[in-house]
Amino acid sequence: MKLKISVLMENTPYTEGFLSEHGLSLFIETRHHHILFDMGQSDGFSMNAERMQIDVATADIAVISHGHYDHVCGLPFFLAQNNHASVYVNQYAFEPHFAGEGREIGLDRALTHHPQVVLVKDRLTLADGVELCACNDLPRPYVMGSYNLFALHDGKLEPDTFLHEQYLVIRENGQTVVVSGCSHKGVLNIMYWLKPDVLIGGFHYIDVNPDGPEVTVLDEAARVLSEYETQYYTCHCTGIPQYDYLKKKMGNQLAYISAGQELVL
């Protein structure tokens, strides 16, 4: 059996009839498990799942990549449909997070005590060949800015270092697949740490202007990513103009995924 990944939510629809919103949700079918990775910012992921003939109640594992609204606000809708899957959330994800210094974009902290929610430290094996890694204990050789995102530490807002972000690692059929929500710690760092055969997720270059002087960030990304023998499927916070720029340099090594699309790896 091949690994199947269905895109339940993303910023863009794959075909007419699928809902889209700024957010991400993936339904991953491994040999032995159904994994829901992120839940968007509404119940739209569930509506798209129904259109794709996917029952989210069959998920036996759920993962939240990090504590931002566009990946977690669909969680109450999932819990209303699925009363058995553990929801794995990094231990820092329930801390307050902000866009700028005024708009809170974090999780509903009341969900900390939900019986299905499991707090994860730096690494956790979920099943044979399925692991979560935050990689907080590893160096970050590539600099990645916070892009006006903040976290509350000791009562003070500070640029977010994204300790709350974790990555899903699946080893199956002789390949390693890494799934990242937004790659806030830097997609180049994730590649340096995990070196997967396939990487799926946002690259968070949406604030990098490909027509401005910061285009050098995209040039470095294209150069470093191309050095790996990895297939990349990006989405969401990469940004469409930024994706187009990277695509011209990376060719078939890079593809974009949208809501309603299916990947078979």
C-alpha cells in the first residue's frame, strides 16, 4: 500500500467546488493508520473531506503542527466528530501567540484539558514508523526571521522562536516523508535536520517580496533545497508569487498542492 495524502484545506481550491481558506489540513493514510494533520481555521476541512469521501471519524491519530489559528481553530469541529483519536500538540503550543503586538492568533487554552489532547515534548514515537519531532535541541544553521510573529514569555512579548512547532515524520515503503505546517523554524533547517525523501508543507516565504532586495532569501532557498534529492510539495504560507519564483529555479522538484487534491507517494 502506498502512502496517500489528501489535502482537506489550503488557501486555494484544486478544482471548483472545494472550499478554501488561509490554513492547512491534511488527511494521511499510511499502511496502518489514518492521521489528520492540522485542521484549518474552521469546519471547512470537514466539508471538503466529505466531498472527497473521507470520514475524519476514522482518524486514529491527529497532529497539530503549531499553535496558530489557521492550523488549529478547526479542532473543536474535529473533536465533535471523533471521540477516540489522540490529538498530539507540542507542550508550548498553548502559550499565547500573536501576529504583531496586538492580535492573538493562538489556541483556545481551555482545550489543554480536553481528554483527547496529548502534550508532546521534543520527540515522540506515535507508532511504528511514525514520529513527531520539534528539533528544539538542534542547532539552526540557517537564519529564519519571526516575520512579526510574537510569543508571550514571562509576561513580555518577544519575537517568536517557534518552540511550539513540530514535524510529522513517516518512514514507510523505504522512504522518509516529513510533513510541516509552516516551517517557521526554517525549511532549510528542517532539511538539514531530517533530510527526507519527500517534504510536504508551507515554507513561510509569503512575506518575502520576490521583486525586492530580499529575493536573495528565495535564491538561497532554491539553491539549498535543490542540493537534496528530495521531492517538495509546498502550499499555504509559501505564497503564490514566491512559489512561482522558486518553481522557475527548481523545476519538477517543487510542486504546489491545493484543497481537494490527492497525493500518492
